[in-house]
Amino acid sequence: MNIVSAKYIISSPGYKDCPPPDKPEYAFIGRSNVGKSSLINMLTNKKLLAKISATPGKTQLINHFEIISSDKKKWFMADLPGYGYATVSQKARNNWGNMIESYIRKRENLVCLFLLIDSRHEPQAIDLEFINQLGEWEVPFVLVFTKSDKNKTGATVRNVEAFLGALSQNWEEPPPYFITSATKSTGRTLLLDYIAGLNKSFSIL
């Protein structure tokens, strides 16, 4: 599957303000500055679709994009605010946390959450805690290890294996995962084909 059209729709302060839930939706989330916008731009092959900033915490709203793929399916991508460090107040971080939780748990057409992990680092407690929370909420998700092009040979594999090992302390089986590079388009085909498979089973309740 390829994407033939991708356009920005709306930025919403909460799940109730999001577009009508009439299409399958895939949301992207991760620690601040993990590369969500870069990944979305890589998948859609549009460099300026999602705004990229070097400042952590730049994404403060739920940004929706309408996608048309080569199989003639229409669906949504949602770029969510990052969690963790950001140069904003504690109150703002709490508000974002509440907004993210409400969206993840109540957005009825959310098919899958793509949780981005920076492949340059060893397992981070904040990522593992967030994954355990998703398990408690029973939210379907997959892992996307980003920035693999910035690692030395073998470092990505070691860090991914270390992360999955840390995850095994609380999970019997790891979720599906992908290794990506927005710069080199690594993982693009695999991710889009995964979404295409999920689109086939989507139905509006």
C-alpha cells in the first residue's frame, strides 16, 4: 500500500473536538522529540505535512490528517502531544496528560496506537510505564523504534533487544514492533502494509 493523498484537517484540544469517528484512525505518540512528526511526514511522503520542531513539547493539540491510500481507503492519522520532558508548566503537562488519556480511551474509531521509542537509548522508565498503562487500559498498540540511522552498527539491535527484555518483566509476549528511520524511509513499507491489513477489518459500530 502507498499513500496517494494526505492533508491536514484540524487541531483539537480534546477528543470531543476531533473529526467524526467515521474512518479508521491511527495515532502516533511518544516522548517529546522522539520523531512523531518526522515519521508521519515519511509515511505520507510529504516533508511539510506535520510540523517539526527541535523544541520538545511543540505539539500541544491532537492534529488530524486525512489519508487516501492506493487501495482507495480513507483513514485518519493523529499526531498526539509527546509525554515526558517539555519546556512548559506542570499544569500544562497535566492538562496534556488528561487530554491524551481521554483520547486514547474514548476515541471509538482508534484502531491502533503507534508508540514511538527512540532507538538510540537504553530502555527508559517513562516509556515502560506508559506501555504498562496501555495494557491496563486494554488499548491496542505497536512499538515503532525511531532514528535508527543515527546509531552505530549494531546499536539499534542491542537497544531494541534491551527494551523488549525490559518489557518481558511485565508482558508475556511483546507487541508487534517496527524499526524505522525517517531520513532513510526505513520501515515505511512494513508500517503501511500493517495499516492496510488493519483497515480491512475496520467497521463502524
